[in-house]
Amino acid sequence: MDRPSRFLRRTATRRFRDRREAGRVLADALASYRAASGVLVLGLARGGVPVAWEVASAIGADFDVFLVRKLGVPHWPELAMGALASGGRVVMNDDVVASLHITDQQVRAVIDSETAELERREQAYRCGRPAIDPRGRVVILVDDGIATGASMLAAVRAVRSGGPQSVVVAVPVGPLSACRQLSAEADDVVCATMPAAFEAVGQVYADFHQVSDDEVRQLLATPTSGAPTD
């Protein structure tokens, strides 16, 4: 199976109607995986799930959700000091922690809070169904875009610990700097567009509404063209 280009980059900034259209565009970039055996597409909850469903459906792969929670700075939760992924994997931004003088106790409090929320969502989304085992598989991690790359980096490391054959990062949009950072840990990184003036993931979407828990559950219950996962 031919591997995709490490960076699939458009010469001009691409815009998407919504996450579903972005997923179909991304699926074209991942055509080399179409109908290949053992491919598992994981959508980062919540925004990456609609994108990932379209990818999995188009390339005929198994599909599941993967949870990553941003670890927000105390009293400034919009700023990430790290990320927590399914399986308990934590990735910290040491520069942010040091520059803001965040204590170990503060870090632990945020991790404990986000762990509880991650576990709640795992139960809410899966309804008791176990996660698909990535061991020996080609795992494609999909999100609706990356900014700093912290959440995706946590996901890559968490999935890697599960013994997959390879890990591919696939996103519709992200800055070149973050994609380069991820390429040091993922086997491949595919990004449909990398705007020269990157500001935020939502800048390339006409519809960038917040994906709800109900949308995630609905997509998980909707069969793709992949093989049954039971």
C-alpha cells in the first residue's frame, strides 16, 4: 500500500462548507488507504468525529471515537498547558507551565477534573461498548483541524502505546509549524490546507458549530462502509 505524501498542501487556502465536506476532501487525500485491511479511523471528540466518519465511510475503514481533553491554565482555561488522552496519556507544554509559574498541585487538579470529564464522555458515547483495539492496525487519527497540535500529540502518543502498525495524522487544516512537530512522532501527517496566515481552525469553515454529544452518538451508531467491528 502506498503511503500518502507527508504533507498534502494546497497552494491556496481551501475553504469548507462544514466538517462533513472537509472529511470528504480529506478522504480523497487518503485514497491510498481505500479498502486496505486493518485500517482504523479514530475521530477526536467532538469536532473530529464528523470529519472522521466521512473519511472512514469513503475509504471503507472501521470507525471509532477517541477522546482528548485540553488541560487549560487555571483561571485562563482557553490557554492549553497540555492535553489528556484516552488511556490516561498526558502531554504537557512545559514552557507554558514554567512561564506562568503553575504549581504541581494546580496541574494535578486540572488533570483530575479533566480525567473525570473524559471518563464521563467515554461512557456517554460508547454506552458500554469497548473501544476498538488498535493493536496491529494502521490507525488514522482525524480532527477538524489543529492549532498548537497539543491534543493531537497526546492522541498520537496514547495510540502508539497500544501497539498499532502505524499512526497517521489527518486533518483538513493546520499551521505548517504544528504539522512539522507532529511529523516527528506520527508515521505520516496529511493536512488538506495550511494557510500562510493561520489564525484558528474555524477560519476555513463556513459552518463551524460546536458538535454536540448527541451528534457524536448518532455518528457512532451510523454504519460506515467499513467492515463490522463486532
